[in-house]
Amino acid sequence: MSRCLSKYIDVVISYICRMNILLLGSGGRESAFAWKISQSPLCKHLFIAPGNAGTSAYGENVGLSLNDFKSVGRFVLENNIHLVLVGPEEPLVNGISNYFDKDEKLREIPVIGPGEEGARLEGSKTFAKAFMRRHYIPTAASQSFSKVSLSEGLAYLQSHPLPLVLKADGLASGKGVLICQTLEEAEAGMIGMLQEDRFGQAGSTVVVEQFLEGTELSVFVLTDGNSHKILPSAKDYKRIGEGDTGLNTGGMGSVSPVPFADEDFMKKVEDTIVTPTIGGLRIDQIRYKGFIFIGLMNVNGEPFVIEYNVRMGDPETQSVLARIESDFVELLMGVAEGNLKERELRISSKAAATVVLTSGGYPGKYIPGKVISGIENVRDSLVFHAGTRVEDGQVLTSGGRVLAVTSLQDTLFDAVQQAIADAGRIYYDGRYFRTDIGADMLD
Ligand code: AMP
Ligand code: GLY
């Protein structure tokens, strides 16, 4: 067959295979997903539910509630959706994939994201710890206690080296982790969770964990349940203040790649963590199609798992996707069809940096509804919307994390400089962003 004819056939096939895709979520991560998906010739129509003021540039926002599976399912069938990508963890932990599996018609529509069982890797830290122990995956030593074992827990703290880490077992929006420097803090933390219901149901079991000293990074894995692809590594900056000080947030910025995650280190990550994780899921007969976000601590060159998430990170996704050159929908199809191994993942050698702009007062109380201006002045970055909405043609703030500015440049230094400069070109009352994103990686 002539090359010309085979190319023509490829074009025809890809046209026929064009898909309607439903993306669930409304944050900066979903804006980045929407941006990337909309570039694919395989995407016919993209719906984002519920989306935000920015996602409508890449597809059609639809007013669905993420945890109302019945409405989501009905929308999928009525709109001839071929693939569903789930952004945040909550619908996964609540079983959206299982809901689709149980329905005769919906069963045919692939959902990118694990079922309830797999989502427990994020939904229960006790489950994740037991999984890692069972499959010999390196992680900090730990022990779990519940309301009925409170006194044993308090006794256990007495002999535990300090500092130590207390973690609410369930989903606590990133707030359920306490690093305790003193025994008094640890006791108060445990009593707060187990007796005073400080984190509600999420804290009804508490994990006491050894403190790991090192540098953190995030590794993202895409899997069809058999094979996997490791996406670009990234590091996020969680705290509100410069120098990573102050209160924890959803994430104030990110960079990719992480310079210390070199080939040797990533080989250790793949051999001791990624492969045993995918293998462990198979051994435990947990069907898993989707992303695994592994929070790691580099302790003197050795990787340890701090946590699993069953989704991509925010704002890591913005930096990670900026560096993926291959067709992202192709990769998602590889997951859906179980042939991810045959799909290509091409990663740019350039570096990406993301700076998150927040509402004044975040992560505490803030006043939404501020008019955003200056996005058109951004020179060489992508602007991903997060907490925004449109009213009377104006873009207004509507959340704590408002926008994410992502720049892709030849060096990490240039990417960081550009993202910070472009963040400064955007204005609204109370605007705040950190100017030291990536600074610790630049020495
Ligand atoms: P997690 O919600 O498990 O990611 O924990 C939130 C943050 O607490 C992490 O990003 C780390 O900065 C810190 N952390 C969690 N576990 C440990 C640990 N075992 N040792 C040191 N720091 C930890
Ligand atoms: N950036 C951390 C997270 O998405 O959980």
C-alpha cells in the first residue's frame, strides 16, 4: 500500500473514531485536561461538568453534579458519550465506575478512574498502608487506631520517636495530616480525631506514622490495569507562604521535571513502587484503569510512598500536561481498550512551572465575586481557570484558588520566571500568589 493511501486511511479511521468525551470536575486540573483533550483530532465534542469560566473555551460546560451518578449516566446516554474522564477523587471514592459497571447500557462506556475498591488507596490510609505492607512497597512504618483502641493508641504514642505524623484515615481535603513535634501535640491530635470527631467520619480511625525526612515529589502513573506509563514527575508547593510556610492549601504552584528525579532515581521508583503497585492491584484482583498519583519522599536517594491518590494532582497536572507532546486522548483510549502498552508517550525536554493565583484570605475566609482583568496581557504562559465564573460578560473570582498560570520554557529557571511575570499581569482585588515556586529546585 502506498504511504499516501495508508496516511489517508489513518485520517479516515481517526475521523470515524472521533469521540464525545465527558470530563468531570471544575478546577485548574480539569481546565488543563480540557485544554489538552481539545487539541486531539480524536475528540469530536468535549463536555465539561460542571467546568468553570475557562473550560468553555475548550468545550461545552454542563450543569451536572459530580456525585449525582444517575444524572451523569443519563447525560452520557443522551449525548452519545464515548469516554468519561473523572478529575477529582470524590466521585471515584463514591463508586462512579461501579455505577457504570452495574448498568447494562453504561457498562459499555469506559470511565477513566478506578472503582470503589481501587479508590480506597486514597479513601482509606489504613487500607493503603496494608496494601503497601502486603506488596513490600517502601513506606513509613505505621499503626492504626480507632475509637475503641484510643487508650492503646495513647500508650503507643508514649514510646514513638518524635516528630511523628498523625493521619485521619479518610478523605479530609488534605487537612487530615498533623506533624507532631511533641508528645502533648500528638496526644491532643489523637484525642481530637478519635474522641472529639475533629475530622468527622474521616478521623474515626487514625494512622500513626513514622516521620520521614527528605524532599517530596509527585509521580503520576497512567495504567490500564496491566501495563503502565509514568508521566513526567512534578513537585507541588502546598503552603500558602513564601519559603513553604504557613497554612496548607490545595497547592500554590508546581514544577516539572523535578531535577533530582533523574534516571537512576526514577528506575528505583519504577522497580520498587510503580511495578509492585500495579502488580499488587492485579494480585488483589482490583481492576484499576486510571491515574495513580504517588506522593513520594526522597530519603537520601531512596523513594518512600507518603500517599496514594487515585487521580491527577492539582496544580501538578497543569505542569505535567504542558510537557506531554503525544495525543492525550490516544493515551486515554489505550487505558479504555487495555492496550496502553502500544500507545506512545512523548515528553518534552522543556520545563514547566505553574503559579496559582488565590483569593485574598485563602485558605481561610475570602470574599468571592472580584472582577478579574489582565488575562489578555499574559505573554508566554497558559492561563487555566479554577475558581472563576462569568456574570454579565465579566469573569469573576468564585473560589480560593482562582487561576493557574503555566509556562513551558527551555529551562526551569525561565519557566518559573515567565510564569511569575505573567501571573503579575493578571489583577483582581486581593490577588495573591507565591513568587518562590521552584526556587528550591534552582540551586
Ligand atoms: P498526605 O495527605 O498523606 O499527603 O500528607 C500531607 C503532607 O504531610 C505531605 O505532603 C507531607 O508534606 C507530610 N507528610 C505526610 N506523611 C509524612 C511522613 N511520614 N513524614 C513526613 N512528612 C509527611
Ligand atoms: N497537589 C496535591 C493534590 O492534588 O492533592
